[in-house]
Amino acid sequence: MKPLDPRLLRYARSTRGFIILTVVLGVFTAILIITQARLLSSVIVNVTADGMGWAEIAPAVLVLTGVFALRALLAWAAEVAAFRSSAKAKQELREATLAHVLELGPLGPAGSDPGEVATLITRGVDALDGYYARYLPQLVLAVIVPIAILVTMIGQDLLSTLIVAITIPLIPLFMVLIGLYTRSSVDRQWQTLAQLSGHFLDLIAGLPTLKIFGRSKAQAEAIRAIGDRYRSTTMGVLRVSFLSSLALELLATLSVALVAVSVGLRLAEQQMSYSVALFILILAPEAYLPLRLVGQHFHAAAEGLGAADRMFTLLETPAPIAGTRTDIPAGLALEVADLQIRYPERASDALAPTTFIAQPGTVTALVGRSGGGKTSLLAALMGFLAPTAGQVRLTNALAGGCEPINLAELDQAAWRARIGWVPQRAHLIGAGSDPTVTIAGAVRLGQSSASDEQIWSALTEAGVAAEIRELPGQLETPIHADFGGLSVGQLQRIALARALVRSPQFLFLDEPTAALDGMSEVAVVRAVQAAAQRGCVVIIVAHRPALILIADQIVRIGADGVKITLATASNGAPNTTAITGAGW
Amino acid sequence: MSPIKRLWQAMAAQRKELALAGLLGGLASLCAVALLGTAAWLIAQASEYPPVLTLTVAAVLVRTFALGRAFLRYAERLVGHDAAFRGLTELRVRVYERLERLAPVGLGRFTKGDLLNRLVLDVDAALDLPLRIVLPWAQATFVSVVTVAFLAWLLPGVGLLLGVVVVLALIVAPLIIGRTTRRAERLLAPRKAELASVVVTALHGCADLSANGRIIDTTTRAHAIDDSVTELSRRESFALGIGGGTATVLQGLAVCATLVIAIPAVVSGRIEPVWLAVVALLPLALIDVLATLPGSALAFQRLKGSADRIAGVMDSPDPVVDPVNPARLGTQPSDISLSDLSASWSTVQVLSGISFDLVAGRRLAVVGPSGSGKSTLAACLMGFLSYQGSARLGDIEIRDVGGDDLREHISVLSQQAHIFDTTIAENIRLGREIEEQAIWLALEQAQLADWVRGLPKKLQTQVGTFGMSISGGEAQRLALARFLVQPRPIVVLDEPTEHLDSETAQDLERTMFDALAGFTTIVITHRLSSLHLADNVIVLRNGRVHERGTVTELTAGGGWFAEQLASEQEDLAVHALISQLPIGRGAPAPHQPLVGW
């Protein structure tokens, strides 16, 4: 672990100011520590050796009180500064990560593991508090305070200075050496720990199965046995890795003891003064204290930096390169030429080479068994992923028109502005990702400036307007309600309305009727036909006969391949299958 | 009893070991204090220029305390960690045993989202309780008591004063810090929750936001909320910062007040001057030792959430209660008869008025749209959910039978067969004593033997999360083999072909029906094409029996069943037509009516 990750300075700019402030506060703290030792020792010496009375010494005690108060104030200020910059840095990281992950699109981390990314952005980043508030300031103090103390001690007693000067650098050295020696075993240890938690999770997830086979009770013993085995291997590792803190403590305490005994004996032989001896005795432990505290906060810091590191990995995932062209003439056909998609590290194509032209005013149905690549093809058309080979082009339907435009040349936002898109299971959300959204809000995701009339007309075209008119809330009905909410079929048609309200030039639908009953299916079929009649290029992934049979062209996508899932979650009320699905 | 206390009771089985760790740690801390005290005495004594020999004992003690502190601390860490790990295992076992009683129905609310994952992390977090909370606090108390007692003996006023400071450090400061942290968290929680809900919604809706060009709206809104989170945290930082200054304030208080009391005592001759250094420096060392306590106060705050969630699991009510005097089921296969059975999930009635009779050895199909209560029926038969009305095996009521005994007679093959993170052999054995030969036989019957033989490590192949990934079809066959090595006379097939593509599903169905010939079988499905092998069919809709009869009767009946069957056949016809099209190229659509449609 690097004590200070340079990427933290890059992504969380507020860190820079914080480090400067910490250094300044550290210098003042060091000065106060030395002053405090000086005052304390002279008070004691003045009373015991010089026989001063309370009245004479009282001012010095008062000043000493002031020094303590000032130190406390500085410590408080440092902590406040730490919390403040930590709050700012966390915001910077959260926002950068969220924006970048969304930029990477539904086939990026947002799609593959939304739960993990969400946890990282929300809770994970909080672990940085420990790093900012404890570790970083201590690290700065661990550099400044020993140096300041050594400089002060040189003028007082050379031998003690030498003892401290030799031992202090040994502490980080030993820590690094022992750290290097134990790192592999500690890493292994963390793996075992992860496996142990994994085993526990595996058993809990498999509990229904175990219970069905009457094996669930017996597993308690297995958990105990594995826990014991883990404990004994862990203790083996800890015996070694705790050595680093042993070395640290030993060095720190033994050197303080050596300094104390040496000044004590020299004092007895009248080789040094009482006040210097006491001053050094009070000062010496202070030189080691910040180093010890750094070690104590190491764990909290590692956790925070680990979370930051995972964020940096996300932030450094390159976004797909997009074109800049924004003008897209009307009346273009969509040409798919030998388009092939293969995901990294997969042996087979997600989409085997596919070729077709979808003319404006026609309906193209993509058919074939699941896993054949239909959804991948749509994702490529949407610009969510870059094809492995082949091209998607926009060509002029009338011969002799403009040059074909390659999809890769287009500005993604300008391209998507022309598309109406209905995924298999649409996520009906508001533009600000507000989870509570009304029907109107959900449709306005497609077109923010849409008037109520435009929304009603899109809903009418999608064949769901009549049902919404019967709801008490009409357009203001919330999309998600725990019980008695909208049906899956209604939600699917609202998603279609969301696409239609954009007056799209291209309409891409992924199994739009999968969850619909006969009546709603007819409505969707009509809407699709109407869009085509207006000159839309319509491409539908279709399973059901009703949609396949209205197509002008059918493309069979058939290769075996990997199935992808876009980042969508089911809408609507939880039903009982969701509850039972949990169990088995 | 508070959740934290319960957590401690579950973890503190190793009382002797923990006490030893506390003692070792206390002595280590005591060494730290004694080191500075003795050193101060040594120097104060030396300032009177005595013969060096009189200082030898003190010099030796100083070095001994230095060594003692380091080695005692090392020993404490080892003993403490060992005890903590033992406690953790104990806690894990207890949580597991509780979950075992809840599974599968009572687990429902824990399996949503990452709650289960979180529970596992919560259990791991309990390690902090002994290591970062109880042991440090116990040690701090120990060393404080000894130091205060020593100073009280030396100079009662100083002892009393330090006692007050110690109480502040041990109890008041952690309380205040805990309270401010809690306050800040309470203030921040709603804003953070709002932010989290935006983040989660945005990530799940990433495709929808991108497709509609609305990412910017979301990031703008997240920014606005985040600004308020940061603003609130910054305001709270003034209160949270007191943690940083507390130790220094207490140190200053202890040292300065000690001087105020001790200096007049020296001047008036009540104590020898040589003790002044000791009296002044001991508080310095003591408060250094106590400085870790705010950290354990924070750890305590963090652990509270975990402890509450664990307590939530431990307090969940049992979904079914085993009878006190369970009836024993006979060894002979028995008929199943349900009459007027109804069941509900929490408060939602899911099944009502279900009646049917199934003669041993026959096959009944339960069909219906999703959400019609089919899986609930299976849960009742397996003894996982309580029901009203009657469900009997032979003449014995299912609710009167002990769960384990019941499941010796009836088993289920479900949608998601859990594949454990271990070898194929162990996945089939599940810890039962089963010969390898029997495993191979079951694999043959499940038609998975050839596939396993083709693997380099055969039965010893690791599967599951960390092992080889296997397809849904193979997983279901593995689950079938798991059943076949120790079969039960009655088996419920709860949509085992769900989530599989139709070819794989058909192959698997064939294998299952072959292997399960002669068993009393209840087939739960929403696909009707495989039902010709069922003796009887009941159609469930909205939790009630909608239609019943043989496949032939229902097909002729014109109800939901007939409609659904026609639609499935239409699908098949269209797909047969499609299968003749070229792959990967556009083809004109066949604008012709389909045969038989």
C-alpha cells in the first residue's frame, strides 16, 4: 500500500489543500510539544531543586495550561479540517465515479455488477474518513515531530539525540522489512478469510437445498470445523505479522528506557543538569508516539485506500470512442454489414456475422433462439458496444444520395436523439433517476419538453391511454406502488409511449410483447405498424407470431453464443413468485 | 437485552482466554505507565547525586518495563485474537442455526438485494467487539485503577483528581464522541439514503438514461444532493472534531491540576521533592494509554448497526413450528390428498380452497400463469409454510409430521438448483455417506455421466463460485442426480426447466420423466407442451383451482388451458417456419397464413 496514492490528488483535488494545511498544523503541534516538555521540566526542577514556592511558579503552570489548551485546539482544528476535506474528497470521488460509470453505458460496470458499484459509490467511499481523519495527519506528524524533537535535542544532549536518531529510522525500516516478509502470507490470509466468508455465504444461499435433503443441521458442525481450521492457520500467520508491531514497540520503549537510564546515570555523575535530563525524558517518548499511532491507523487507512483504488479502476476504464458528426438527414436506411460481436475473453461470437438493410417505412424482425445475439445486435445499433468486425451504416434509401455514414462517425447523443428504444424490461424512471416517478415523468424521459397532450397521444398510440384514463391519478399516477400498481403489460406499453413521444426516426424494440396478453399485444402491433407507415426504420426482436407476421423482413440470428443482459430490473409490484424465488 | 450484549454473549465462550488477554494487555499498559514513572523517579533521584549503585535497581526496572511492555503486548495480541476467532466461529454457528430454522420461507426478506451478503459481513465485523472494544476498554480500566490507587497512596488529592480525569476519559469522552457521531449520522442518513437511491436507480436504469440522452439530468441531480451531504458533513465536522482534542485536553487537565495540588505539597514538605516528577509524569503516560478509547467508541457505534441486523435475524419468527409430538410417517408410499387448503405469505392470501387427490405412483401437473400460487403449493407440501385446511400423506396430516421426517418422504427439484462451491462428488453427496459407485449410477440416470467423465478431474472437479462454471441444464441434472442417489417416494418438480432455452428444456424434461417413472410426481409448470405424460392436470389462477381434468379433457374444454396450448402451438409453428430461414441474413417475411393456424 502506498501511503499516498497520487491518483487521490488527481481525482480528489481538495486533498492537496488539506495536505498543506496538515503540514502547517503539524509544525505548530511539534513546536507546542517541545514547549510543553520544556515548561513541565522547568516547573518540576524549579520547585524541587531550586526551592521555588507556589507563588513564583504559578505563572509557569498557567502558561503550561495554555500550551495544553492550544495543542488541544490544534488537534481539534486538524480533525475538523480532516472531516471537511474528507467530505469534499468523497463527493468528488462519488460524482466522478457515477458520471463515468454511466458514461460507460449499460454494458460497462453499471450493467455487469450494479449492486457492487452502487455499494462502492455510496458506502464504500465512506471508508476514506479513516484515511483522512486519522492516517494522513498522523503520517505528516510522524515526519515532522521526530525531526523537530531531534533538532531540539541536539542542543541539549548529544548521546540521547544519537540514540533517538538511530532508532527512529529503524522503525519504518523494520516495518517495511517485516511487512515485505509477511506480505505474501498476509495476502494468503485475506484470501482464506474471503473464502471463509464465501463458504458461509454459500451455505446460507444453499440452505433451502440442504434442508430439502435433510442435510442442513449437519452443516453447523462443518462451519465450526472450518472456522477452527481457519483460526489455527490464521494464528500461524499472525504470530509472524504481529512481530512488526513487536519490533516497533520494542524499539520505541527500549530507546526511551536507554535514554532515561543514560541521562539518569550521567546526571548522578554530574555530567548534565537536572533540567536537561528531565526535559529529554519527557521529550523522548513524544518522538515515537506519532510513528506508533501511524501503525495503529494503518488498518483503517488500508480499507479507505482499498475502496479508493477500486474507484480509480472504474475511473480509468476507457470510454468507447465516439464520433463527432451530428447531422443526420431524414429518410436514411440502416445497413448492417457483416456485423460481428465477440466479448473479450470469450471463445465464441455473441453475434455471428450478420447482414441486412432496414429501409425506412419497413419492419424488420430479428428472430432466433435466445442467446443468439439479438440483444447484442440491438446494443451495437444503440452504440452501447463497439462491433468486433463489420459495420453499421446509414445509407440513403434513394439511389445516388449522400455518402453512407458509419455509425462510429456519429456523435452518440445526436444518434440516440433519433432513436426510440424499448428494452425487454424497461426501467421506468425520471430523468433525475428519482425512483418515485409518475406516468407523465416516466414518459418525459423520452422527451423532456413533451406537453400533456403529446404524452396522451403517445400513450394512445401505445394502446394504454384508455386504461390510464380510468386511474384516479391519471398521468400523475406513480409508476411503482407496492400493491395494486400498474401491471407489467401496462408498464411495457408506457415504455413504448416513452419511445414514441420522441417522434423517432429509428425505432428499436426488444421483445416488446413478451409480458403482454392478447389485447395489449394487438395494441403494440398496431403502434409498430403506424410508426413504420410514418417512415420509421423499425427493428424488433420478436418471439411471438403476432409481431413476426407483420414484418417486411425477417433476420434469423442463430449462432450459439453468450447471452447478455442489459442493466434492467423488473418494474412493478413484487409478486409471490418473487418471494418464493428467494427460497428456491 | 441490547443487541450488542447478545452479540457478546454469543462470542464470549472463551472466558478464560479473554480474561488472560485482558490481563496481559493491562500489564502491558501498566508497564508503559510504570516505565515513565520509574524513569522520572530515577532522574529525580539522580539529581540529588547519590552513589550510582542506589540507582541500579531503578535502571534495571526501567529496562524491564520497556521489554515487558513490548512482549506482553505481543502475547496479548496472540491470545486475544485466538479467543476472538473462536468467538467468531461460535457466532457464525449460532447465526447459521437460526437461518437454518428460517429457511427457505423465512429467509425471503434477507435474500433481497445484497442483504445476505451484508449479513455475512456483519458477522465478520463482530470480530471488532472483543478486539477493538471490550479488550481495550478492560485494559484501560485495569491500568487506570492501579495508577490511581498508587497516586492516591502517594498523595490522596492527586489520586482523587486523576480518578475524576480517568472517569472522564473512560466513560464521558467515549459517550460524548459516540453521541456526536450518532447525531451526525442521524442528520446525514436521510440525505445519504436519497443519494443512494438515485445512484442505485441510475445504475439500474443506465441503459434507459443513455438511450434517452438523460445522463446529465441524473448527474446534475446527484450533484445537488451530494452538495447538501457535503455541506451537512462539513457543518457536523466541528462537533466530530472534538475526538481529536479530547486526549490532549484530558492530559492537560491531569498534568496541570496535579501540579496545582502537588507543588504546595512539596513546598510544605508533605511529600519528598523526588516524587514530584513521578506525580507529574504519571498522568502524562496514563492518558496516552487511554487515548485509544475514542477509537473504540467509534468502533462501538459502527458495530451497533451490525448487531441490530444480526439480532433481526435471530428474532425472526419461525415460519413453521414443528409439532411437539410428531406423527411418524410409514415406510410405504402413500397417496396425497388436499382438501380446502389455503395458505398465505405474511398477510397476502396466495392459495385458497385447493383440493385434489393423487394416488401413489401417479403424476399430477399443476399449471397456471406466474403468480398463481404454484410454488406456494410446493412450499406447503414440503413443510416450509403453514397452511389452513388439510393436506395429508396417507392418513397423516402434514403439519403433524416433523419437518425432517416429512422430507424423508417428499423432495423437490426447483428452478434454481444451488451448486455449492465444492467438487461435483460433494455436490451430490451433500455430506451424506454415499459410495462413489452410487454417484456414478445417479449421474448415468441424470444423463450427466458422460459429461463428468469428459472433465479432467471427473468427480473431483470444483464447481460453484470459485470453480468451473456450469450451464443451467447441467446444474439441473446435477440436482437430479443429487435426488436420485437417495430418492424419496414423492417428488415435486417446481419449474425445473425455467430459465432454460426450449431445446435444453425438452431434453431435460425427457431425462427427468424417464428417471422419475414410478415416483409419485407433482409437476409444476407454465409450459404445457410436456404435459402429455401427466395423468391429471389442475390449472391454478389467482390461487384457486380454475380448471381440472386430463390433458384431453382440458384441451377440448376451451378454457385457459386450451387457449394457452393453442398459443404455444402457434409459437411452435412460427418457429418451425423460421428455422428454415438462412442465418445472419435478411429474408423477406413469408406473408402467408401458417399451417394449422
